[in-house]
Amino acid sequence: MRFATLIVIAAMAVFGGAAARGAVAAQSSPDISGFWELSFDSRRVPAASLAPGVTPTLLAKQAAHDAHAIRWCNFLGLPAAMDSTRPINIRQGRREMVINFETVATPRHLYFRASHPNMEIFDPTTNGDSIARWDGDTLVVDTIGFDGAKGVTMIPGGGYRTSDSHLVERFRLLNQGAVLSLTFTWEDAKVFRMPHTYEFRYVRAPRMYEAQPPLACNPFDEQRAAFLSGDRP
Amino acid sequence: MTTALRAIGVLLLVVATTVAAQQQSAAPMPDLEGGWVRIDVDGSGSFNGLAAKFLRAVLTPTAQAAVAEQAKRAAQPRFDFARDASKPKGAGEGYVVTDGNCTLPGGVEPNSAAFHLVQSREQVLIVRENPGLPRTIYIDGRAHPDLSRWAPTAVGHSTGRFEAGALVVETIGLTAGNVTAGGWRTPETRLTERYRVSSDGQRLTITYTWQDAKVYVKPHTYEIVSERTPPGSWAFESWCDSSDPNQRLSIVPPPQGK
Amino acid sequence: MNTRAPLLFGAVVILLAAFAAAPAAHHSFAMFDMDKDVTYKGLVTEYRWSNPHVHITVEIKPEPGVDSATIGIWDVEGGSMNIMGRQGWTRATFKAGDAITLVGHPMRDGSKGISLFYVILPDGKRLYHDVARPKGEGAPPKQ
């Protein structure tokens, strides 16, 4: 009888533990950590429908602003940092996700929290403030707090980032985790007639990929400056 | 039947014990994730004095020569901070103190800016709020690269493991240069760091140990303590624009009176 | 015993040192007398919350109780916005017209510049420029 009791207890320990672990696994969200890169066929970008106030003169002014940012190696910010020539490093933790870039860009912090900080004391940045939540298997990220005067502001498909821009991104793994779909939806009444959405599909870099230092950018390199300004060598 | 039952019972006991042992060895990792800001444990008096109480490194003669050579280079007069103090600048004349370059290599230690740690399954990533390279700490079991095929950087190549409640990080491949408290490093020098969090989760103590038989007579060790940023805080961006003349300036004496 | 190996190593070390990146997280403080803590009490005429350094222009008028050496209009240099932000500063901490009491390190050459150590708010709380604290006032580590 005593031995039968021991058998029952042991069975409960083994199978009860397995059930608990299974329950925990079922509750956890996808993990999109990894090095992710864009290929030549990674982008589906329709033309943006621009607001009437976005004149060719305004677009030219914004292009000149971006050319200055590039010439002087300013932090790129969104959306340019998400479309660099090197893999992006996404690290998903418990309280936040960090996206680091191998280019002239500050890392993005996507906080798993419900609200943005007080914008009265938040200093706007090139990346804005991002809060994230899981909606099933999709990570939904909401970003405001951009500094429209800093970094490269042009948005794929047309338009540009301003201090009033609102960006919603949706991250979703495809192909058993080999591909990361990311849709960007920009809203800004000064720039867009209607929300402007486009999609990138990042491919997971090989598992043993080693992070590289950012591509060098020397604002005092005169040859580089001449090249960017279109001067003859 | 009784024998069969006994065999099943023993088997289940063995399995249960194994599962329990596995759960014990996979004990929770320290919660390092979040923003951290260095604190001045000793009351240094100024930023220049933060390492004043660290034990000085004991270097080999060759490494001492390298440190002396670096000090000679660093002492070359540069910018206005090396100007003659008997000739102050006038009102509106800014003191030029840098070349305005925004690209800084950073390093392995925190300075006055916050740093942020995020732990994922295969990697611990440390990013800074000041310009500087991030630190990618691989915890997926990979080895360091062959140094003969590695370009040294200010943060080197780091691998890590969790051990006795701490994150232990091993780094090689650093650019040659100074180390806190009179130390020196080459790409072959090995840095071992131990990251430990206090029981209330608010303080992070990082112990740095530099070892290199060609550089140090004995391992060179010191600690840096940081405090967790408050809940709800967010990462700051340190904006810098090399085209801005103010980027080069420190004090600009104001015009005086009317 | 091979005596050439240490020499060769030394040569390599020195050669590598020639290419060592100079750490330049911020500029030198050599212009300031960092061993001197001076208290200044005056009015803010400008509070510039920007990088690379936050600057506060402070006017100190001759008044009873005011140290004559501190009279004048001063440029007080703080740290970068993010460093000061971590010490509790925001873009709203001061504005023109506010009274200010600060402790700082004066310029060695006597020009009207100060490297900020900390300000003392009306409630007595200190806001420091960066992580450094006065001698003997460090935070004890927790276990």
C-alpha cells in the first residue's frame, strides 16, 4: 500500500510538472529575436497619397534637409534605420525589445507598456517613443514623439516624418520563423491624405552571424562630402 | 505483478528526481534587464575622481612603457582646454574643446550616461545612451573568433554564461589602449566581468578583471555600481550634429553688464 | 632563452598603442579648477536645454551677502541632456527669471565660466550635473 502511494506521488510529480510547463509554453508569445536583413525583393511599397499642402517646394526642402543629415552623419532615425544595408539586431526581453542597427542610428526601445510618457517632458527623438503589445502572434508597436527636424525623414512611397507623425508597426513571423513581416502605417494629417502603409519582409540571418561595428561615417571626409554634393572629383 | 509495480514505481521516482534536478539547475537568471545609471559609491568629488579609490594596476615593464607613450600623446596641447590660462577669452568668444566629431567608439564600462541591458535567449545586448558601440554578448555557446581574423574594436568580442546568479562575460579583441586605474590592454588581453544584481533588484554591481601575462603582473580588478532607472522611464537619445558650431564649444563668456 | 620575444612584443604593443582610439566621451575639464567648489546665487537669464551641453546663463548682482568674486554674468556648463536627464533634470527645470543657487568649478583663467557640479533647489534637494557626488557623500552599495 505504501509503495502504491509512492508510485502515485511520483506519477503526479512527473505528469503534473509536464502539464504546468505545457501551460506556460502555450501562454508565451512568439520570440522575434534575431539578426534580420532585407534583400532586393523585400519591399512592397505603394505610392503614398499626399496631403494637398505637400507641394513640390516643400518636398524639395525636405529632401535638402535629409541631404544635410546624410552629409553630416546625423542619426538616421525612423524610417531610414529600418532599411539599412546591414542586418538589424532585434532582442526581445521581458519588459522591452531593443532594435540595434549597424549604421548611424541610435537603438530603438520598444517598451511592453500601455502608455507613452508625458510628452510635456519627453524630448523628441529621431526614433520617437515606442510602446508594444502582442495581438495574438502579431507584435503591434505604436510610436509618437518624433523630432521632425532631425535625421533622415523621407518615408518610402512618399512623404516624410514630422513631429506630429504617428507610426504603427506590425511584426509577424512567417515561414516557421525564417521571415519577419513588418508593416509600417504612417499617419500625419499634414503629410498624408490617408494612412500610408507599406511592408518589408526581413530574412533571418544565419544563426552564427556576428554583429559588426556600424559602417563608418566621417563627416569631415572631404572626398565623401564632394561625392554627396555631386561635385566632380 | 508486485515486481512489475515496483519497477514502475522506481522508474517514476527516478524520472521525478531527474526532472526536479533539471528544474533546480535551470534556476532563474539574474534580472539584469532595464536601464542602469552608474552611481558614485565613494563620493569622488568630481567625474575625474570616480576611479580614484580603485587599486592601481600592476603592469609589466613593457606595458608601463606603452602607458607612458600613450600619456605623452594625450598630453599634446589640443584645443582651448590646453591654452595659456593667463590669456582668458573675451565675451562671446567660445572655448573650442573638440573637433565636433559625433562618432565615438565608447567602451566596455559605463560613463555618466545610462546603459540598457536586454536579455534574449541567445544574446544579452547592452546599448548606451551616449554615442558608442553596443555590446553584443553571445550566450549561445559560440567561441571567440580567431584574433588573427578579428579587427579589434572598443568593445571587443564577448561571450557570456550565467553562473551562480551572475552573468559572467568574457571579452577579447579590444583595441589597444588605457584601462581604468592605470591599466593597459591589447587585443589579446582578457576581460572577465561579473554582473550581479542586489536582492531588491535595484543595484547592479559589475566586477571587471583584466588578465594578460604580457601586460599585468597580477589580475587587475575593480567594481562599478549602477542603479536601476525608475519604472516607466524611457531611453534618451544623445543628439549630435557635427555641422553645428556649438558642437565644438564649451564655455562662451557672456557680455558683462550694461 | 629567447630575449627577442619580449622586445618584439613591446614593439607590437607600442605600435598598437599608436592606433589606440582616444576615449573622448566628453571634453577635458582641464580649463576648470575642479578642486574648487564655489557657491553662486543669482538669477537665470537663459536656460538652454540642448546638446552637447546644457548651458545656464546666470546673473549675479551685488547685494548684501553676495560674494563679490561671484558678481557678474556667468555661462554655467552642465552635461549633455541625457546625462542630466538621468540626474533628474528636464527642459522645464529652470526658466528665465528663476532664482538659482549652484555649486560649480570656476575657470582657471578667470573668465566668466563655470563647470556645474550641482544646483540646490528651494526645497533643499540637489540636482547634480552627472554621476559624481561630493567627497564623502557616496551611495553605499547594497548586498
